[in-house]
Amino acid sequence: METFGTSLKMLTDGKQMAMCHMGFRFDSYMGNCSHDCLYCYARGQNMRYKRWDSVKIADLDDVKKRFENVIVRGKNETVEQRAIHHRYPIRMGTQIDCFQEPEREHGISYKFIDEIMNKYNYPYVICTKNKMVAEDKYLELYKDKGNVAFQFTLSTMDQKFLDVVENGASTAIERVETMKKLSDLGYHVTVRISPIIPEYNTDVVELIETLAKNGVKHIICEVLRITSILNKLFIEKLDFDVIDHYKKMGVKAGGGGYFRYPLLKKIKFQKYIKELCDKNGMTFATCGDEDISFHTCEMCCGLDNEKKFQGYPKSTYVKAYHLCEQNGRVGLDEFLDGDYCSDPKTMKKVWNEGYFENILKNLQFNEQTKEYEWVECNPTLKKQNSQVDEEHGWF
């Protein structure tokens, strides 16, 4: 089986660093994914570059050398090496699910956990849609280590919909049963309600109540963004033209050719999900979205209070938001002060380009002072949503 050398990646793009608390990533497999999700952004990229028809496996020998260079030989020069030295948690399965069918043959995820994560008692999060993650041989891997947390993706309990949109993944019931199994064993379980289309996936009350009853501690909500390549699949499989649906709400194509759900309607919907989480005793966050005023935890992935996961960078957009909210303004020195940032040089560049104005509606960049100032809604995001009808409800 052909290997690929980018399985372990540190987000060095400043825009992603600014948005993500968990930017250190490992993928066991690359190319095709047996879960066959219509909305997958990695699928869209792999289809565009003709990589969807084959599977490659991670080069674990290369990954082992990288960890040995830091932990055994004491190297601390590159962004990646500093991340390992700082025990920056790793997310498994961010592009292609690490617990899909090739895992049964190749066992790359098993080996990565057994030979690297457990060897160094290193913190990691498993992101998956597959019940395989809680089979006995894997449970033995996690046992008594305390260095793992779990994230499942599930946007609805409507199995007819999932049979079309995620036809290779475990069923909704199987995923929920797996969540309960892991939660009962004491592991932190998060669910990503992602990606969701508010007008199409209408069983959110049932979904959140079900998740709460089965041990889920935290919810992340992300509304569908879509490109023309993936939209063709929705039309073909579901007879649903998502882009046309979004255009009727005033949406235009944005960065990367993505069509995104209207901001004000998205915030309204996410606040509703948050209220449901409150009622059911779960914390809540969105994934890199423009209004975080109603998040009920600091870290989007909900691992704030988990001991082994305290090494994540705190110099992200969340910190910028809170400092600006408290003081009416925030400068770069205050933003970076006292907290780990995986790459301060790159972050400085992003800061001085005014990027935070693109991702946080309450921050407006001052070109003269190079500070961000607190506003109700900055002109960048206001302009992008000028055609949105705030009163047009989704329920």
C-alpha cells in the first residue's frame, strides 16, 4: 500500500491557527473514504485533484522519527517540534475518518495509538462516525491511559437521510450506542452536529435529547457550507439544490468558492441549539463561527476541564474576542501575552492584516493603531450579509 508523508500536520497557515484550538492533526488514511459523505470538504478536494479513487496509508515510521526527535533527542526548533514539546493535543481523522474500512486491513490508527500516543502518554482526540472505535481491541488501547477523548459527527437521527448522505458510516443508533459505551467508561464524548441545514434537518430537539441521555457532554454546531462540486452530489442523491436554496436567501459565493448559510440566520439557529443544550445539561460551541458570545466553554472542542488537554494554544480568536469585549479594544501584545501560540511570527502577520475582522463580527480593525475595537457588527461582515432578511425564520 502506498504511503503519504503529510499524515501529521501542524496548522501553519495563520488564518487557521487564529481559528482553531486543535490545529495539530493526524490522518491515518488519505484519498477515498468508505463513509462516502456527500458534504465532505476533503472529498471535494480529492475529487477535484483526482485523488478520490484510491487510498494511501500514513507513513508511521516517519511520524515516529518526528516524535523521537523531540521527546528523545530534545529538538525544539520547528513549529511542529515546539508543538510536540508543548504536548499540543492531536486530532485524529480530520480529513479522512481514521476508523473506516481500510483500518480493518491495515490497522494504522491502532498502531499510531499503541506505538506513539500511548508510548509517550500523549493527548489525542479521535474524530469518527464509526462504531469500530469502541470495539474491544481498541478499548484495551485506551484503558487506564487518560489521554484520549472522542468526537462523533451526527447531524440527525433520520436514518433515511443518513443512508443517502453518509451511506458508509455507522447508523445513528450505532453511533449513539457507541457514545454511551464510551461515556459509561468515563471518557469525554463530544458530538459535532455538523454539517446541518436548518430547513432540512428538523429533528434537532430529538437529536439533542437523545445525545444527552447517552452521555454526551458537549455539542459543536456547524451549518453546511458547500461548493459547486459537492452541490452536484446533493442534487443527484437528494434532489436538493443547496446552492439555489442559499441564493434565495441572498447568499453569494465566498472564499474558496464556498456558499455559506446567511450569518444572521445561522446565529439565530445556533442560539436555539445552545438553548437546547442548556436544557439538557451540555456545554455548547460553534466551529470557527463569527459570533461566540453564547458559547458556554472557552475551547470549541469542549475539553477545557480535561487535565491532559491543557496544552492547546489559548492565543486564538476566542481570546481576542474576550479581551476586546472586556476592554473595548485589544492589541497584539496583550493577545499573545502569557499564552502558548504555536507560531507567533505568523500570527502577528495575520493580526496586522486585519484578519480577525473576517471571523468575529464584534471586532473592527484600526489600521493606525493595529488594534481591534469593539463594535456591534463590523463593516466586513455587515457587507457580506447586507441582503439577509433577519425576520425570515427557519422554524
